[in-house]
Amino acid sequence: MTAGVSSISFVIAGFILAPLMIGIINKTKAFIGGRTGAPFLQLYFDLMKLLQKGGVYSVTTGWIFRGAPSVVLASVGVVLLLVPITTSGAVFSFNGDIFLFAGLLALARLAMILAAMDTGSAFEGMGASREAMISAISEPSLLLMWVALAVITGELSIAGMLGDGLNPAWTSASGPAIVLLLVALFLLMLAENARIPVDDPTTHLELTMIHEVMILDHSGPDLGFLTYAAALKLWIFAALLVNIVLSLYAGPLWAAALLFGVGMIATAVVIALVESTMARLRMIQVPELLTIAVGLSALSAAIAVGVR
Amino acid sequence: MEYLIDFMLILALVLGLACLGLRRVSQCVWAAALQGIVTGILLLIVHDEVEIGLIVVVASSIVVKGLLVPWFLTRTIKTGRVEVEVEPYIGFNLSLVIGGLAFGAALWLAIALTLPFEIESELIIPVSLATAFIGLLTIVSRRKAITQVAGFLILENGIFMFGLVLVAALPTLVEMGVLLDLFAAVFVMGVTIHNINRAFDHIDTSRLNQLHDKLPSRRWRMPRNGARQREAVQNDQADS
């Protein structure tokens, strides 16, 4: 599939705007909490600052620790290339790229877990263990979601699934399957990006440490890479969510892109609302939340297969 | 209209599954009640033309299943001082998995089952079968009598939805009869639970075999969990 100008420009927009989404979430949370909050562009400033610094490496760490941030950023960056914006088509896509999507995210996670183990810190090891547990339950949900979308649209590539094929499916018998899928994807987004019901992105406290504790020993550009990769990952999942909702709208591409921007802001606000109104779940309840996500996507896949 | 029916059917199914996963008895009762309202609305939108008899059935089923029954059950929960937690024999996650598998089996059954006539939505049969099964599962896998009533409600909702297949053939009178049965059954169950609770201090159905003609002797009476915990706390306080 050839890459259109529109899809390339959308991906560039994703690379540029991803940190802004975190900014919107933090600003909304601050607003709800009655604070002024950091400026929208705070993450850009942080990234600038981190990239200008030098790295500090513990003598107990080896090449895995030094290489992991690059691996994480590279794999998440490639995943972004697979995600289209409404009907624009992705920069590159092929039949079965859903497995590349899941595999690259798994590779990024593996690199992070290995780097965390490499420090030899008990804290980081615990964070790595929790990350592995959460991903072990969230990945089946992700794959079942792709199965449901593949059955609904009859396509095998991400760009195809989120493209034109989804619009008529809304009003067909598989419409409810898409709604269940959206709920599962939202739960998955919160879990995969270490947002509040699963993990708390604002603290390194022992009780909440999953993602934040794994990047505790990284510094300088490495930390910048990991933070930027986390922002990109949130953008990717939010983009999937907004794309599925936007498949309801079958208009010209520029209008869809505009709606996409509005949808991303709305998603950020919804995440901020969830984070402001909910407390983090106890660690023992996190698998139950993810079981709900797996159940919903399995239900969605079952309906899609059943009504086909 | 057809996709609206599908959405409502899936909503009913998800509410049934929610009842399997919810932790509190009152939440479980309200999930079943909400499912009753959804099935009532389903009956309204499945019909093409609206007539007086239909409106009476829909309105009475929404009022009975959505308002009267949950009100009555929450009242029983309050006056009977039923503890808030659902006590399952089968864990919440496992129940959800079994519920999901039941839906898979119902889908397979619905595909295997060929009907002699067209029905409004392909999902009616699998969803109603799965809902009936979820109701049965709730009845057998939960310890408290209140949750068993909720399971009975879900079972009835499943049967009600299965009736949507025969929407042309099922006369209003039959629907009303079913509804009356349901109300009477829930009423009787509520009163019974209330009385069992008064006599035995608990509604744990696993100990119903200790029911006797005369009141059980002191030796037979086991304190319910809360009482036991309170005793333990008092002992602790006495110790310290």
C-alpha cells in the first residue's frame, strides 16, 4: 500500500502533538482540582531539558539498560506508523500487521522490563513484575479486539479495519459488538498507559509503582526517550479509540481530520475526568478490571462471529 | 430499528453478566431490575404498530420488574439487615467466564437452530438463552437468598426475551399472566426471606437443611458471619 501525503502528515502531527495530549490531561486534572497547573506545553519543556542533559549510569547496569530506551522509542514510533486517521490509510500497512502492532508493543515492554531488572534494584524488579502481570492479561484483550474488528470488516490490516469497512457495520447486526469493543479499548488504554485505575502516573510511591518506578533509574536523554514513548503510546491508543468512533462519520477527509482532533481532546478530558474522580484500584483488583476488558472483547468477537 | 433492537439485546446481556460480577447484593438486584426495564422497552420496539394492549404489557412489566420488585427487595435487604456482600460459591471472575462461555454456546445453538419464520433480530435467541442460563447460574452459585431472587428475575427476563421470537403469536393475556406469576413469586420469596431471617438470623441457603418444625436448639444455631466478627472484636477489646 502506498503512503499518501495525508497519512504521512497525520503521522508527523502525531509525533509532534502527542506530548500536548499529556499536557491537556494534566491541565484538566489541575482545573478540576482547583489548581492552575503546569502549562500545556510542559512536557515539551521537560523533553528539551532532558535531551540537553547527560546520562548517569550506575556501575551495576550493562548495555541492556543503555539500549532499552532507544528500543522502546523506536518500536512505539513504528507502531504509530501503522495507525491511520479515519480513512487516510496508514504510512505502511499489510495483511496481518495487527500482529506487528501487538509484537512491537510487547518488544517495547520487554525492553523496559529487562532494563528495570538490569538495575538490580528491588523496587524496579517489583515494578517490572507488575508490568508483566498487567500486560499478560491486557494482551489477550487487544488481540481479541483485533479478531472482532477483522471479522466485522473482513479486513486483516489495521488501516483496512479502521477505514471504510467499519462505517456500514455500525448499523448492521454487529453494531453492538463495536460498542463493546470501544469500552474494552478504553479500559485497555487506561491499563496499557499506566493511567489511574491501574497505576498512578504522578507518583513513584511504593504502592502505585508500575510504570513510574521502572523509569526511576533512567536519566537525561534516556528518560526523555521513555517519557516521549509513553506519550506516543497514549496517542496511539487514543487514536484507535477515536478512529473507531469516527467511523460513524463518512465525510470528506479534512473534516474527519478536524473531528479527529476534537475527539483526541475529548479523550484526554475523559481520561482526566476518570483520574480526578476515581482512586487507584488495589493491586489485587487490577486483574479483575482487565478480566472485564478481556470479557468484553471476547463477547464482541463472539457477537461478530455469531451474526456474520 | 433492527440495530436498536440489537443494542438493547446486548445491553440486557451485559447487565446479566454484570450481575454475575457485582460485589454487592443491592447492585445485583438493581442490575436485574435494569435488565427488566430493558426487556420491557425491547418488547415495545420489536412491535411494528403500537396498540393499547401492548402499552399495558410494557408499562406493567417495566413497573413490576423495574420498580416494584427492586423496591421490595431493597426493603427486604434493609429490614432483614442482610449483609451487603454477595457470597458466591463460584468466584466472580470464574462466573463471568462461565457466563461468556454460555453466550458462546447459545450462539452455536442459535446457529444450529433453524426457525420456520423470520425473526426481528438474529441475536434474540442467543441472548435470551444466555440470559436464562446466567439466571440459573446466579441461582445455583450464590449463597444468599436475595441473590437467588435476582437470579430468578434474570431467568424470567431471558424467557421474556425468548418470547420476542413469537411476538405475533404471544397474546397479551399470556404476558400478563407471566408477569403476575413473577410478582407473586418475588413477593412470596421476599416474605419468606424476611421470616427465615427473623427466625434464624441469616439467609444462608447452604444451611436451609437445618430448618426444622420447632425452632432449632441453641446448639444448632450458628452465628452469622457478622455476629461472629463482632464477637471476635469484642473479645479482642476485652483482652486488651
